[in-house]
Amino acid sequence: MSHKILTVDDSKTVRVLVQRTFKSYDCEIFEAANGVEGLALAAKVLPDLILLDVTMPVMDGVEMLSKLKADPDLKNMRVMMLTAEGSRESVLKIAKLGIRDYLVKPFKEKSLLEKALKIVELQRRPGAEEPVAKPLPMRLPIGGVGSRAPQAARPAPEPPAAPGGPNENFGKAQPAQLTGT
């Protein structure tokens, strides 16, 4: 069964990179340059995975994602966000809208493929060249289930203040220094 992947990104370079990343797999790639085109194409082709840029003209990725999730026929589509904005606040904002994963730009084909293969089960085309990456098994976070995660590093304690307060003699000449003795 051939899967459908929709890439919605205003960068032609990113769209070409997506085409190249999945060329060894049995899937169809659809492209849109903004959220308006992406939303229309998503409704038409019903992709198995949408690779959605955040910052685009006409309609950005966050608005497109909001509209997808508000549409009863499209709300269950799997979406991976592609973003140049990797701050924790930005990622949390888009994660709350219901994405499967995200990838910070610039990214490598291998990273894109590894994340996509965790979301959709793609099959290699018979006789296709070796893919850029193989799927990795799911791994538990460091520490695993039921164990304590390492504690965050604590700042070093402040050194004790000198008697009379810090730098109490700073800027004060001593009698021996004034007389040269």
C-alpha cells in the first residue's frame, strides 16, 4: 500500500529535500507552498502524514494546523511540524495543537526519515537504493520507567564573605603604601 505524504513549505529547497528523502520508499509526495494550498490539498488527497512548516506567507503552519484540527474530516491527520524556531515556548505552543513530532530547521534527511518512519510505516521500493536512514526502535528516556531520572545540576554555593563584608579595603590606601615604607 502506497502512503501519501504532503509537504507544506514555502521553501522549494525543503520540498526538494523531502522528495529526495522519500524516493526509496513506496509513497506519493504532494507539495504545497503555503497553508491555504496545503489545507486544500490535504482535504483532496487525505495524506497519511503532513510535513508542515510553521512560518509561511498567506497562511502559516499554526493557522493551517488549527484549521485541520477543527475539521471533523481532517482532525486525525498525522502532522510533523518543521520549524526554524526551536525555542521551548514555540515547540510547546505547536505541540498543544496536536502534532505527532517536530523537526527544527535546518535538518538532515536522516533525521526527517527517522522521525517519519516512527509515524507511518513506509515500505522500501523493490530494487531501490539504500535509504538515508533505517527506522530506529522506540527508546525510553534516560532513566527508564520506574527509576529516578538524574537530578538537575545545582549552582555552586556562594563563597563566604570576608570579615567586614566583601572588598572592605578596596580603594583604601594603607599607611605603608602612602609613605613607601
